[in-house]
Amino acid sequence: MTARSVLVLNSGSSSVKYELLEPESGTSLADGIVERVTDYSKALAEVFDALPSLDGLVAVGHRVVHGGDRLYRPTLIDDQTIATIKELAPLAPLHNPPALLGITEARKALPDLPHIAVFDTAFFHDLPAAAAEYAIDRDIAEQWHIRRYGFHGTSHRYVSEQAALFLGRPVGDLNQIVLHLGNGASASAIRGGRAVDTSMGLTPMEGLVMGTRGGDIDPGIIMYLWRTAQMSVEDIETMLNRRSGVYGLGGEVDFRELHKKIDAGDAAARSAYAVYIHRLRKYVGAYLAVLGGTDVITFTAGVGENDAAVRRDALTGLQSLGIELDEDRNIAKDRAARRISADDSPISVLVIPTNEELAIARSCLAVLDAR
């Protein structure tokens, strides 16, 4: 009997990432990326040409960034689902429109298969009101569905579950802080498997310093730039999304290049790194307070999994809070899930590789099995 497989698609503004997986075993059968996409129909044709076989394919899973307050479970895609995702595009203008293009073309190419949307915001749908609500006019917030939605939820859920498995403890028994540090970066506080706070908000622009996004800023800056610098709303949005963060301060997105600049004495790169680390430490401290202490802090995603200096500098000097790294473990070249804290550290510090594609594929099987 052929094992069931799921094709996971992540359609971006200029690329389509794909992976064909057997969710029950966790086996990856094929993966890749089609870049410089201008025609999603042709891009998906390239994807299908690259796949070894479609035997056993039972569903196509689509990563969708923003599900708003209505779409928060893995959802079978129909015309109404597409209309809702399109309606939510202003909340994720860089992400939802290309996801829709990918969904539309994939449904045309594979019309007989169920297509399932899995939303980045889903894990944070049930945030406590104190964490989800912004302190603005309630009528305006309710009319325009303004709240903290959070993002990278698929990764935060997956990594927190894997951390519990690594520690050999039920996820329901743990307080956790998960630090998803990639080009986009977010932090979450998780109590007993439920997210109770997260750094991203209405959009993916809030929170930690990121590759090209600055995270938390005084909202007065936006009005100041519009009124005094006479920048358009579009120019301000472009600056905040594409020319801020580590890139805006230090001229680099790739942390390997940023470290090279720092080693060469580049003051701007050094400043960018310092701001990045300072914000990260603030969120760790804040979430320790929100949780009343934590059992485990986990680093994941590209920077979190691979940059030992970031991990060290984010947690150095926090022994009084129960955090002590083992530097040899931290710098070890190992891509597996691992502990980087000292044996006697009250708080375990882990590095867990994220696998959003596998999490999406397993969510798709759960939808199929529940029908």
C-alpha cells in the first residue's frame, strides 16, 4: 500500500517553495524552490516536473500567513475561503496576495485533490485578551478587527511540541519561550501548550528586530514622517517592511556577512547587531515575567539554529534568572535537536530545527481524517 503524501506549497511574492512529504513517517520525498516567479502557472509546472511521483498524494497544503479572526483552523479551501483570504490581504500585503495566486493555480492543476490552508496566525488565535487587545478605541478596534494576531504560529507550535518530546515531558506541564529567529523573527510565551503572548501583532511588523523590519517602534514616527518629512504612506510602509531592521541599520540581512563586517570594524554593523540583541533580551525578560518563570527557552529558524553568537549574546549574564549556557555545546556544529545549556542550569536552553512543512502536512492529514 502506497503511503499517503501531502504536497506543501509556500507561494511568495517571487518564489514558490515546495516539499512533498509522508506526514505519518515524517519522510521528505522531494523539496525545492522556484525563484523569480512571474507566472504561477509556469512555476507550479516546474514544481510538478521536479516531483518524483504523485502516487499516494492525498492533499495539497498551502501556507497562508494571515487568517484574521475567522480562519484559524486548517481549512478546506473553497471559493468562500479564497474570498476571505483576499479580504484579509491589507493585513498581510506582502504575503496573502501571492498565496492566493499559488492556491488558484494549484487548484486548477490538481482539481480532484483537497486543498487545505494552514494559517500562520492560528496558534495565537486564543491569546488571552490582555495579550491580544491593543489599548486603542474599542469601537474602532472591533469595527476593523484590530488585535494582536501573531505569526510563525505553525513553527511555534511545532517547536514547542518537539521541545517537550526532547525533554521527555508532557507539553501541558511546561512553560516555554520559543525564539523563531529568521529573516522574520518572533518570540512566544507558551504555558501548558497554549500561547499566552507573542511579539508580532496585527501584522508581521511588530516585535523583534528582523532582517528588513524594525519591529517595535513609536507609532508617532509614522505620523512624523508623513507630516514633517512628507513621505507618502506607501513610502513609509516600504521603508518599514524592506529597509529597516538589521538591513536598515547595518546594510546586511545575512548574519554571516554582518559578523564579517563587525570583525572588520564596521560601526554601523556593530550597532545593528547591538540593537538586535538588546530587543531580543528585552523580550526574553518580558516573557519570563509573563510566565512567572519558564522551564525551557528554545531557539529555532535560520539565525536561531545556526548563529551561536546570537544565542550566546541573547542569554549571557542571566545566571541569576536561572539561565546558564554551556559554550562548548553552543558552538558545536550540530544540526540535530540539542541542549546548549549547562547540566545544572535550572532553565533548559535548546536548539530545535523547525519544520513548518511537516507541521502543515500533518495538519492536512488531520483535516482529511476528521471528514
